[in-house]
Amino acid sequence: MGLFSAVTWIVGLFQRKVARSKESIHPQEVISHDEGHERSYVVVGAGAFGASTALQLIRDYPLAKIYLIDRSPFPYKGGASWDWNKVIRADYTTLLYMRLALEALEKWRLDPLYKNFYHQSGLAWLADSRISQTIIDNYHEVGHKHQPQLLTTEDVRNRWGGIHADASYQDVTQIFYNESSGWAEAANALQGVIERAVDEGVEYVVADIKRVLFDDSGSVIGVSTEKGEPIFASHTILATGAMTASILADSAPTRPEVQLGGRMVAAAICSAMVKLSEKDAQAFRQGPVFVNDLDNIIGGSLPPNSDSYLKAYRDQSFKNTIHHEASGQEISVPPNEPDYGQWTLTPGMLKELRTSLKGIFGDKTQDWELVNSRICWDAVTPTQDPIICEHPHAKNLFLVTGGSFHGYKFLPIIGGYVVKMIQGKLDAELAKIWAWDREHEGEAHEGMFPTREMADV
């Protein structure tokens, strides 16, 4: 989706009357969880995890009161899930995430709600040969009908009209390729899910949530807006991504057991787009998602969208650590600026993006103008497993966050797993690795945990 079509979203939103003002929400009594029609849910954060959760909740509990809250008419542009496009793949070194991603990919391909936003372009991945082979072995293990392959460097140079002929291959001789992977129109798909949730009965609320509310026993009873207005519910779900640590710190600064600690950190990566001529766009649309994880390149590209914008990203994250005075913690938060200041990149960030672009397409990129440059904030866990659980020290507070820059692809299915978690029916293996405290040592998206500060980039 192009930047200029954003205006049409806003017009449609107001016509559908789904953006409710904060003043229109009135406190409600906290009610029993026992019967479906007596349930009430506040879902804070209308990104992929929050939107999917709200849609699944209204389908499971059509008589329940369900609020989906974010700080602007949807989709909120500051969130990690808002973007022109996102990679959709099942190419994981861990079997568990491969199975989940294959489940989601089937929805992207076939479900009427998602299929019009999915583009099966294929994906080429320059990586350590052990990673490629592990992924291939996993596909054999799950017995999936679409099996990836290893292509020679020469083959990749000559494919797709030679658009990657001058990429940096270094000493790599074989490149992973999966024709069944691709990309999705991220913001459009997210908007579609939120619209469907609203159509089915979810109430979308425009509000800036600053803290969760506790009763005298320490249980959570809802949330409070920036103006101090309460929204009560029997279930409070934080799908708040990079703002999670800040919200918990503001909510219970004297309760260290409530804080995230090192379980998750707000982190960011950078992306930009290149406006191609229509002739070049037609040529580059024949190519795949292209990922180059070698040395200092560590980035990827997505084929041009319908507006002829080609996207590139840098898979090297950073954090923004501040001192939270009330709780005495050092936490990472996005900059305290409109939309997190995401549209202003430093020369260092732009230089890194250009390094990645050159490693993907070669010297042809030196005259490309970078536009729509963006700093994308997400919540990252040390293992890149999300945290999807009830908070062990705050009853009725549920955490659905930690997308770790690979969570968007699960938009079609993650809500179903969240509802199972709330119901106490989540598969034991998932409950273990998505818990508040976990022992899982693997990585779903290797190397994305930030080791440097934003100010140093």
C-alpha cells in the first residue's frame, strides 16, 4: 500500500463510525467470568496480536462486551504491525514455529479475510548453510507439500531477470529458496481484521492507555486513559508491544514482581522504501523476498507493491534505555515523541540501510533515493518467543506481546491461541515457552535481541 492512500482509510473509518471517543466510554461494573454473556474484555493495542485476539474473542463470546483500544483510528501507524508490507514465511529452524507458521500460511492463502492481501513471491535466503539445512530438514519432518530447495549462487544470479546478479554472496555456494513463502500487505490486512472484529461486535476505542487498574487485592480490574478515565472489565489484555514495560512500570512502580525485568525489551529496526519506475517495478516484481544474513549486510527486501515501492530493512536492532524514576528501573521505551519519532532516521541508520541494500542488489542501489524511512518499534524477548500468559502476580491481567519482529505473520491464528490461554486450554508446550518465566533456550528469530543503544547508531 502506498503512503498516499492513507487518507482514504481515515474517510472510511469515520463513515463506518468505528472510532469512538474516550468521552463515550463509561465505567462498568467488573462482572463474573462464569458465563459467556457476563464476560467483559479490554484489549489494549490493536496490532496483529490485539486485533486477532479481539476478533477471536467476539466469535467465541458474541454476547460479551469487548473493547479494542489504541491511541488513534486504526490501524495505528506507530505500532510494529502497521507497515506497507511484511514477510510471510514458515521457514523456521524450530519445528514448533514452522508448524504454527504453516497453519497461518494456509489462512493467508485460502481464507477470504486474508488471501487478497497475500502475495506468494517466493523467498531466497543467504545464510549459514547449517541454518538452511535445518529448515529443509524441518520441512521434511512436517511432511509439507511445498518443499524448499538449495539453489546455486550462479542460478540465483541469473534468475528473476538478474536483479540479484550483483548481490554480495561472499563464499556462499548454495542459497535457500522456498517458492511458497511471500509477503502480505501489512496495514491493509490488519485494517481488514479490525473492521471484521468491529462488524461482529467489538467496540473500537480511541484512547491512550497509561496504566492498568488494581483493586485492593492486587487483581487487575481494567485500565486508565491518559486523562485518568477508567475502563473496567473482567479481563484486561495487554497487547502493547514496545510500550509494555512502560505501562507496567507506571501501573505498579512499587511492585517489582509486576515488572518485566529482563523478560522483554522495547527494540527497533529500520526500514525504507525506494520508488521505482513502472518499468523497473515490473521487473523487480518477478523477484522474491530476498534475505541476506551475511556479515554486515543482515537485511532483506520485499518486491515492489502496487504503487511501485520496493521495501528494504535492516535486521539489526537497538534499544532506547531510560531511567524510570518511580520504579527505579532502567527500561527501554520508544522516544516520547509523536508516533515515537519513527520517521526521523539518523545518518548512521540510513548508512546501515544502504549497506543492506547494496548487499541485496549491488551497486545499482547507489543512486536509489530512500523514502518513507521508518524506525519500527517492537517488544523483543531474549529467545524471541512471545509472552502469552496470565500475569502470575496480577490476576485477570493477560500479556499478549513480544512479537520480536517475526510475530506479524501469525495474524490469522494467534488470537485463537490467546483465547485458549485465557481459557486454560493452551497446549502445554506452548504454555511453557510463552510463559512469564521460561526455560526455553532456542531462538525463533535468531539474533534480534538488541545489544546497542539507539543513540549510538
